[in-house]
Amino acid sequence: MTESSEWLIYRGAGEPHDGMNRLPPPPPWRDFSGRSAEGGGDGGDGGDGSRDRRLGANRHLAELHRPGAEELEMINAALYLRRPLLVTGSPGAGKSTLAHSVAYELGLGDVLRWSIVSRSTLQDGLYHYDAIARLQDVQIAAQGGYGAAGGTPGAVEAIGSYVRLGPLGTALLPSDTPRVLLIDELDKSDIDLPNDLLNVLEEGEFEIPELQRIADRLPNGEAEVLTADGVKVRIRDGRVRCRAFPFVVLTSNGERDFPAPLMRRCIHLRLDRPDHNRLATFVRAHLGDEAARAGDDLIGRFLERSRSELLAADQLLNAIYLTDAAAPPSRDRLADLLIQRLDRPR
């Protein structure tokens, strides 16, 4: 590694290492390490093998991911500054893969994913309180359906059973190392969501009013809730406050502009169209070396067309996978049917 690159923590080497131990203290305005551990706990994978089931393909991608120099610099800038990384680019450019690659190489556990739709709100990302379920349990208890012991369903002590943290809320739990949070396709959100995220991303904390209102009636002011990982953690006084700010990756296909206050709080990385080598790596990660060699001509055609047409890399993957089993005369036709320009008139 050259002298100019010695500052890099995430090196894109594709091999786990202890680089996080070399990460220096954060700048004073992004230092959350002095916070008390009270208010939550570390998230995990629950030990049920879900990490391998969900991220097997992504983990393979991470091993083969080779980012460019500018990409490396912006990722490391976000790590050093404890700022969200806003990644824009065309569909299939590798925006989501980036989050999995960082998590894998730096040993930061499973990626927490929040997929944005037009109806998504800040509340969806932070937590969900099931008031209806609690009301039903209270009514059943009033009719003698449960015993009178404290902690039974519907009782004050059991309120945590009706609270589940969302991906953003789970990422903000206090821990010694940051979680990786992928907020995917933010440009599909309602117009208000980017502005709603500002305070949470700046302060690294949020409150759960349903728990705060009754904190004085809870044992030690604590309630046990579920995380987005399905792990039970304790929240004290209805407040979640991070110690290590999560590595947040926000992705956008460029369908809309974001407000200046959000841009000011993010490190912005634009991913250009992937070159031949990156596309071949993408195919190899999913389908193996033989498929990548057999589909080399399709990769070339895809690149040529992408200069004037909006295409997505997963279209190429579909084409190579399907044409591998197709008869030679229909191979090109199938590929053309599968790789259709995304910006054509409807």
C-alpha cells in the first residue's frame, strides 16, 4: 500500500481485517462515545443462521467487490467523519452492494436494511408500537382471561412486548462498534422523509413517547423491546442514544433532488456505469466463472448499449443466466428481450 493510502480503513481488499482498531477518535462534533450504555443494547443475528440465509449472495459479492479510488476515499471519509454516505447512480451500479462490502470487510455484522417506498415515514424506520394488540390484551385481562400477576400481557410492565424497533432505530442502539444501515432508494420516498431524517441523523438519538410516559412505573425505568434483528434489548427511560454512530448508506437512482440540509449532512458518492471488469465480477459472483466467460459477449453488448440507453446490471445477470440454457439460435433474441431500455416511452 502506498504512503498516500495508509489512512484508508476500508481498503476494498475483500478480506476481513482488524482495520477498525486503527480508526482514530471521531471529530468532537461527531463523538458519541461518552454516552451511557443505558437505553439499549447491541443488536445481533439471534444465532439462528438468518445472517447466512439472507446475506449469502451479498457476502460473496463483498468478497469480490473492487471499488475505485474515489469510491474508497468517500467511503473512508464517511467512516472518519461519522456522516451518512449518499450513493447515487443508475440501477444496478452496485450501490447496495457497497454497504454489504463494508460490513463484511470490517466485521460489522449483518446489514440493517430499510427499503423505502412512497408511503415510508420516519416512524417506520425508528419503531412500531402495536397499540391495538395491547388494547386487546388489556380487554382479555379485564375479563379474567389472564392471571393478575405483574408482567402479564397488557400490563404496564409488559409494554415492551408491543414495541419493535425499525432498522434505523436498531442501528442507533448503543454499542462499541457501529452497525451498517442501508436506507435503500430514498428517492422513492414522500417529499417530507428526507427532511424528517435530518434531526435523527444529526443527533444520533430518538425518543419513544409510549415508553417515556410510563418510565416511572417500569422496573428501573426499563422496557424490553424487540430489535429489527429479532433480538430483545432493554430501553431505559424511553430513549435510544447511539455511542458509535452507524455507518449509514443512503442510495438513490437519481429520480429526484434532495434538500440542501440533507446534502450538507452527507458525504456524496456518485457511482458511474460499471466497466467490463466490474460487470464480469458481478456475473462471476452470482453465476460462477464459466457463466462469466460464456456471457462475455453479452457483457460487451450491454456496455455498448448502456452508453445511450438506461439499463440495469441485473438485466444482464438475468440474460446470462437464461441464455446459458437457451439454444444458440434464440440466445441473442432472449438477451434482447431481457435487456430492454428502462427509459423507453411507456
